[in-house]
Amino acid sequence: MKDDHHYEKLIHELLDGTITSDDARRLETILLQDPEARRTYCSLTSIDQLLVEDFGSADRPIAHARQGAAANGWSEKRRRGHPWRFSFASAAAILVAGLFALVMIRLKKPDIPIAVSTDGRVLVDGRIGPARHWKPSEKLSVEQGVMVVRLNPATELCVESPAEIVLRDASGSFELQRGRAWVRTGTGAPDFTAQVQGASIRHIGTRFGMISGDGGAGEVHVEEGMVELTRNGVAPLQLSAGEARAWSVSDPALPAPAVLQDFQQSLPVERTLFSDNFNEEEGTPLARKKPDVGSPWMVLREKHPTRVGGGMLDTSGGYRNLAAQFQPLALKGGRTVYLVTIFTAEPARLSDKTSRLNGSESVALWDSGGSRIFSLVARAADGHRWRLRDDIGDRETEPVDVSALEEHPLTLCYDPVRGGLALYAGASAQAERLAELPLSEGSAPASLTVENDDGGDLALRRIDVRAVHYPRDSGGAARR
């Protein structure tokens, strides 16, 4: 495989810890088959080890220079291409046997894990995906909610939406390109730098917030300890607890009030308001049945008695209007986002779905005053495909490509303060977004109803209603 001209690049990526698993396997194959690649590998890893040993502290470069001055020194011979004194053929087996272990050690950098609030939605390099760990050069876009990153055992980073942030290296250095973030470091936290709008911030055992605004505007607010702020190559500026600086592209960093209470410093409080998986014995009457969380079910309207059990609520066999009251949310003030997740299934009765074109299914949320806020609606005329409906403003989205008659998890994300409603094709907001609808008005939901009519039938395996509470956030009207 001597015609593979990329193995030197792959070896360098291995040494600096940026190689991917696929490229690591590719490099292993090249080294197994190409003696020249093995010689290059040994040479580069030896140089890497020398650099680590000789330049690991401030005084080592002097000692290294003295040692390297000897004309017959090993490093000088290496530079001149001194021939190797041992057989690569005999060493190949040892090299290959140890390579995989070395690759795994190099790849096994300390994990930088990510936690996202229940209402959170994070894109990795513009793609939807399970954001569990952060890798160097990856750009995270926090579209909704809050993301908390464990940069190292002593450092936590909290990023609130909307924001964009890039990890610069495995040490935890990052760049906040847009939005707001909070950094908390503890005793023994390693060195890393935080970059924001042309400035570099170095922590000195501290807690601080940072803002990356529009047009090159940046801010840093220190709560505890100290930070060093460097801009445009000038001498670092030290900021202590209670101090803040703000700047733009061409202006110096000027003193500003330290507004610490505006920063989200941890994941928001989360509560389950309602949950039912219908795991009772089959044939259990739904009326007055207690869910796992929430008040007992109420049957407001039914053609035949509604029964559940075996992990299923199925409305087949007649019209129904079934109501569930949420557990009260004791948290006050701030902003609360609500998530409703339903797991639909194929209803038992499908034979009449092509003939009864007035059939419908819905899941609706109601406020404490008995007003219908919004609903997820499916109609036979649309092929029983779901759509979002603003019941106060009498507006709807177009139908989506998911039917109420098929097995599918769906999540509604509702923010009454900011007036947003979205539907996701999964059990969380970290899934494909099917539809969104700005609402005319917003109020806190207190109950839900499951309804079907005129031949429409809905089967549910589970319903969960969760609340995500932001005590410091009243909607962002005054946020910068």
C-alpha cells in the first residue's frame, strides 16, 4: 500500500488525538502491509515522545538545546537520517501487536460529556444527532433549552439557547461564537482558554459568564476568582469578582455592571406533571383510574365504556372524550416549557377508516380556566395525518407525514412565555421537527384530553407530560 500518500497525515492525527476510529483502523492496515509506513511511524512517534519529555516544562528547552549541541547526539543523527541499527522485519510483529493498544490509548482522550435539558435541541455541525460527547473542532448549535458540558472533572460549562460554540482542543478550550455561556471551575482545573469575539479569556479558579453578541460585541462577567482578558495582542487585563468588561470589534474593553443573575448557571428544574403507561390488567375501566403521575382519569363522553390495560388505551368502538388532570407545578415565576410525549399504536379497528371521511382524533391541552390552548389533530380527510392547531387563534399547520393510525412516538414542545409550539417525530425535542406554530396567546396547561369522533380511533401506549422550569428567565424581553 505504498501508493497511499496519506499515512503521514494519519500518523500526525493519531499523535495529536484527532484521528477518527475509521482512520485509525485504516492506519493499522497500512502499517501491517507497508514497511516504509512502519519506519515513518517509528520516526514520528519517537520525535513526539522527545518533544513531550523535553518541552513538558519551561526549563526543559534549555537542557534539550545543550544536549542537542553534541555533534554525535542521537537527535542530531536522527535529523541527518542516520540509518536504523535494527531490523524492521523482526520488529514488525512487536510494532503491529502494540499499535492497536497505542491507537486506543491515543483515541481514549478524556471524554467531554454533554447533558441537555428535556426541552433541549442541539445540532452537531448542523446535523441532528445524539449529542452525548463533544469532540475537538465540532460546532454545537444550541437551538433550544440548555446544554451543560463537563470540560474536565473540575470544570463545567453551561450554554443557554440560542448559541453556537466550537471546541478547539481536547484540553477544553472553546470559542463561543454566539450566545451566552457560564463557566464554573474548581480546584485543580487544568488550563484552557475561552474565546469570544476576538478576546481570549483565561480562568484563575473562577466562575464567570460570557456573551457573544451581534456585530462583534463581547462581554465577560466575573462572579468569583479572577480571569485574564486578552484582546488584540495587548497586555492581559485581570478582572476580579464583581467586575465586568464589554467591547465591540474596534472599541476597547470598557468597565460594565456585572449582571450575574441573567446567566443560566445549571440545567433547569424538571418535573413530571402527568404519566400513564396503561399497564393495568386488561379490561380495567378508565374512569377514575389513577395514572402513574397526576389525578385520576375522567370520562367526559363515551359511546361505550372505555377500558385499558396491557399497556394500551384504544378508543376503537365509538366516540370518546377522556380528560386527565396534571399534578400541580409548585414552582413559581420565571419561565416554564412544557413537553407532551405520546406513543401511538395501530388501533384495533381500521376497517371503517376509508369509508368514514369525517373521522378525527386529537390530543388537546387546556388551561386551569377550562380554555383549550392548542391541540394535535388528525382528520380522515387528511389521511389521519397529524397537524398542529392553535385553538385560541383558530390557526393550523399543514398535515405532516405521520398518521395517527400508526405506531410512532411524538413530542409536543410548548413555551407559553415565548409563544412557541413545535412537534417532533420522536420521544424528545432532539428529533426531527415535523411542524411548528407561533401561538396567539400562551398560558400554563393544567390538563389534557384524548378525543375521537365519527369513526376516528386513537390508540396510545403511553403519555408523559413534563415541565422544564427556568427560574431566572421571564421570556427574554430585556435580554441582550
